[in-house]
Amino acid sequence: MRILSTDLGAPHGVVAFSTCRDGGDAPCGAYAGFNACHYTGDSVAHVSECRDALCLELGIGRERLVIPRQTHSDRVAVIDRVPVADGDLDGIDALVTALPRVALCINTADCVPLMLADAQAGVVAAVHAGWRGVLSAIVARTVEAMVCLGADAGRIEAMMGPCICGHCFEVGPEVAQLFSAAYPGAAGVVLDGYAKPHVDLAEALVLTLRELGVTSVRRPPACTHCCPDTYFSARRLGVDSGRMLTVIMAGEEAFGEMRR
């Protein structure tokens, strides 16, 4: 199986990318191509095949691939050993680790996959940031967990994977009001000029990260809703469909002499 991916421009010593739909030979359908998400209705065999291919690509064993069962919660898990029991990853929407060659993964199909890295400290994190996650304290909780492991907010580099853009993300008035209250006076978060309100999740995350002291932020490279042939989009395919996997992993070289 070929794995096509979008590189997210991680700092030296860190790998970060989002997978694409096209796996080369998979049949058409809502799960066609590469899908490593185990809880949206795909077959166990296909998910397992995709995960094996990814581990081969990364050069790691399956025990070093950490994929949570996301529920739009504000729960952050610190991964301090592998393997991780499946039950310990249920209801988790952000992962943090200081372990080398452990791949932290987030499944998305319109929500923002937010990857964070302090390469000097060797601390990385992966965050599932849908609109509920953006409005909750999950990003702040994740940065706090990284700092507890030795990271510095000023050194953290943030990278967003493909997600739905503000021009495509239509929301109800109650959600728009929540964002207006959370980001008062911020232009570009709640977008006018549409029949219904629109929200730019990436812009909201930029503002949140800046408040936390994270100034190096890469915005999403593409919109999932605009590019459904390249990326999974739940708004186009429905929730019973595949997901992109966004991965971040630090290697031994990212840790510096003090950790050797």
C-alpha cells in the first residue's frame, strides 16, 4: 500500500504529516485509500493493513503507534511508556510525550489536527481540535502538559494539518455566539457575508496559541471540504467514512546531549 501524505514542516528531528485519501489501489468508497481510524465503521482488516503500512513507513513497531478514540473531549493523555492499553486511550483528544520514536496520531475529517513540538526538549503533542475542542481548554491543557515535561512555550512550534476552512465551515447561530464570546473583537474568527454564520477554526487556534506564548504557527495547508478527492471530509461523505491520520514523532536526534 502506498501512503501519500502532506508534510507539515516540522522542525529538525521531528516528523509531522497528514495522510491523504489515495492509497493507490483501494476501491472507491467512503473508506477508500488509507484509513487507520478504528471507530467510524471501516473493516478491522483494512484498518489493520493501513496501520501496518504506516509502521513500516515510519520504521517502528505497532506498539509505538498511539491512536486514541476521540470524543471531542478536553482530555489530554501523557504517554510515558509503550505499549498503551486501548482502554487508556478511550475518550482522549490530545496526546503528549517525551519518548523518542513514538508516533502520536490524531484522526480528523474536517476538524483541525494540531501538532506541537519543542524539538530542543524532545517533547511533542497531537491535538484533535474541532469547534468544541477549540472552545474548551484542551490546547491550554496540552501546552501545560508539554511544559511539565520540559518544553518551553516560546520554543514550541505549532503545525495544523488539513481541515475545513472558514469559507466552508457553516455553523448554527448558537455556535457562532460562543466563538464571538470567546474571541471578542477578533476579526476573522466569525465570518459574515453568508446566509448562515461561518467560523474559521484555524484563526481561532492562532489566537489561542499566541495567548499561550506559542508564536510559531503554521496554518493548514489545504481545506478538506474543498479537496475531497485528496482528503476525507465528513461534511461531504458523512460521519461513516474514513479519516486522515495526522502524525507527529520525535527521533533520537531531537533530544540533545542532555537526554542521551
